[in-house]
Amino acid sequence: MDGSLPKLTAIFIFLILVMVLIAGSIVVFLPLKAPKGLSGLISQENMKITSSAFEAYQLVPAKYTCDGEDINPSLVIEGVPAKAKSLVLIMDDPDSPSKVWVHWLVWNIDIQTKEIKENSVPAGAVLGMTDFGRSGYGGPCPGSGTHRYSFRIYALDTVLNLEPGAGKTVLEKAMTGHILAQAELIGRYGRTK
């Protein structure tokens, strides 16, 4: 033996470790999965959703939570595709222990809407039923720990014919096959009890 086998084994182990590290890095930077039934239909294009109240992945101020005024933060929408006919906003908590908790459903938002102002609903938009058992915004309110809160805006090629108060499952079914683009803003909020 000239010692080349141990060297080859060490190189092989090193390459496997590098591949594992690269794969782990890729997983860390992947966005949240698209909602069930909508995957494969979403094109990011140039849409963007931001807020003046918080930066992406930063803490949502208590004012916009159940510990504060429980009003929606201002949301700015950019890059709506020219072919869009309406917008849909879904806010939910994927870290809720029982299920993905729905905080806000709004559809048939006019495509000219550039901003959803604080504590408001765009004129003509329709509100859906949240998991709080009511229509309208319900702010972050985790039982304990820090949760992520996803604000997703969808551009659709249609206006939805849904009754006010429809739930997320009905909304997502109606959206299927009509999504032109999507953007997401994630904020975090935690409580200690």
C-alpha cells in the first residue's frame, strides 16, 4: 500500500460533507411552499409586497397584533402583471401548532391598488372568514414562542365570484389555474407566557 487509498477516502468524505453543506444552505433559503393545490401554478415575475411597518423577516410591531390595536399594517404592492384582473391577499401563520392559521383573506382587490393603507380594506374588495371566526384582519397572536406571519399577494387573470365570508379552502380552489404572479412578505411575532 502506498497510502493513496486513505487519501481517496478522505477526499470522498470531504466531497460528501461539502455536498451536504450546500444542500443544507439551499433548504435554508427556500421560501415557504405554495399553498396546497396551488403549487406549480405560481410565477414570481416582478411582483413585490412590502410594508413600512416592518422589514422582511423582522418583528411585526405590537400595534398590529392582538397585544396592540389589532389593525392591519400598511402594505405596498408593486409589479402587478399587465394581464391581471384582480388581486388576492392571504395572511396566515404556518407555525401554528394545530394548523396553518388564517388571519386575513381579501379578494377582488383592484389591480390599480398600490397600497393597502393601515387599518383599511381597499374599496370594492371582499373579505373572507378567518380562523378567528370573523371576517376582517386578525393580527398575530401566538400562544407562545415566535411565529412567522406570511402576507401573500396574488395577481389573478380573473375576478372571483365568491360570496363574502368564504374560507381559505374555497378561495384557493377558486384561484387555482388563475394565478399569474405572487409575492410574499414574512414578518415574525412572539409572545412569552
